[in-house]
Amino acid sequence: MKAAVYRAYGSPEQVRAEELPRPVPSDDQVLVRVRAASANAMDSHFMSGFWLMRPMTGIIRPKQTIPGVDLAGEVEAVGRNVSRFKPGDSVFGVARGTFAEYACAPHDRLALKPAHLTFEQAATIPVAGVTALQVFRDKAALQPGQKVLITGASGGVGSFAVQMAKALGAEVTAVCHTRSMELVRTLGADRIIDYSREDFSRGAYRYDVVLDIAGSRPLSAYRRVMMPKGIFLPIGIRPGGSLVGPLFHLLSLVLSKPFVSQRVTFVMGRINPEDLAAITHMIETKQVTPVIDRIYPLSEAAAALRHLKEGHPQGKIVVRISG
């Protein structure tokens, strides 16, 4: 099978196309013929060899050499313990190494693809969509009428988050760049702050929930705009210019928790078929629409990852694996 592969930590430029053996599913896995995959920030972190992640990804060299987690495609074969799917089913979900023609996915990390969505659209949903859903529904217990601030509102998670917060009845303020303001407006944001012209932390608005996807400001900036009982939800870790930067940020969040009434809750989406189905319902009822920034062929996987890292995408970046 064809796959995008990197053999050492570094930049996206080292990703190369290779021919690899087709994987074989275990008893609890599904072999998926991947039609489309999408890029996530974790792909860049894994590939860069970000020091906090090396105990998981490999101390000296990467354990997983094929990028990609999100996928959409067709079931090719199922393990003997799998009864939820059969060959020919169109599915979406997560697996390891999805920038390849085939990937083995745990059966409980997949769901049937919405019939009216393309494979490319479905591939944008799992990590970003489930994370956004769980942030507001589970972590924040978001209620109608509450005020939400979302930084990085035009990106992969952000584009889902704006729509889901609106679907749950919140008043949404989105922070993005000038070039993304029109997109964010179409997603339903009530207020839009252009961070190149205005500092959201100096405004008069106060928010019940702050979802920080951009990760570019100190904790004090967010606390200034939060209600006394507000909740701060940081997503992911931004690799900084030094080894201590990300760790210092994490420690400051943890150490401040006992001394303030505002809550800090860390977020990591957990993919499950129930939430994939919940998002499918939101899409079918037109509460949520996947947003695609650009589609790359598998042969240009390196360019897709570079665009993710440097291009401030509007929505998700998709890699089309096969037609």
C-alpha cells in the first residue's frame, strides 16, 4: 500500500511516500480502506519530537512512522470479535497512521459515515468535532444564554466549537484574524474580535466559559475576562521556543487552581461511537457543518502538514488518500 512516512523527528519536509505491507486487523479491529484523512495539531507535535511527548512517541526515534489519526473510508475486513461493521460499510473515526491506503482501527472508535457527507467532509470530524462537543457538553456543562469566548475560532477545532456552542444556546465571541472574520461570521458567532487589531483581554465583556485553542496568551489574560465562577478550558500544548515554556504554562495552571474561584479544566477528546453518532445527528439536523480549508493528495502529505503548522488554516486540512 502507499503511505506517507517519516523515519526521524523533524519538519514536515522529511515526509516521503513509501510502499508498505497492508496491515492485518486484530480480533477487535476493522481494516479500513482509507479514502480521506485530516491533519491535526497532534500530528505536528508527534513529528517534531516535542519533548513532553517523547515518552509516548519514542525517546530516540518515532514509534509510529505514518502520520494521521482521523479517517473516513470503507470497511475492507473485520476481526473475528467485530459485529458492528461488515465489509463495504462506509465509516469514519480514528486509527493510527491514517495517511495511508489502509489502516486498522479499533471497532469502538468508528461509526457509520453520514450518507450525505463526502469522505473528505467526514474525515474532518472525529478529533476536532468530538473534542468541541465534549468541551461544551461535558467539561463546561454549557447552558443556554451563557457567554463563551473562543480563541483560534477559525481553525479545525474552533470551527466546530463555534457551531456547537451556538447549537447549545450560548452567546459566542470568536477571536480570529481579519482574513477569517467572514468565515467565523457564517458559523454563527455573535461577536468577532480581530486579534490583529484588538486585545480581547482588555475588553469590557466577561465570559462564563473561555475555550483557548490558540494558546498564545498567559493565564492572567484569560482570567481578566472571566466571570468569578467562570471556567477556562485550554486545548493541547503549544510547543514553545524553549524547553521550559510549555511546562511553566502547565504548572501555572495547576498551581493557581486552589486560590481562585474560576475553574481550569484540561481537555483531551475521547473518541467513542456514541459521540460520533451525536455529531452525525447535529450535522444531519444542520446544526453543524464541517469546514474544509484545503484538500491535498497523498503525494503532497508533507505540504498538508506544513500548511497546518504555518498557514493558520480556516477549518480542517484534508488529505485525499484514494478516489
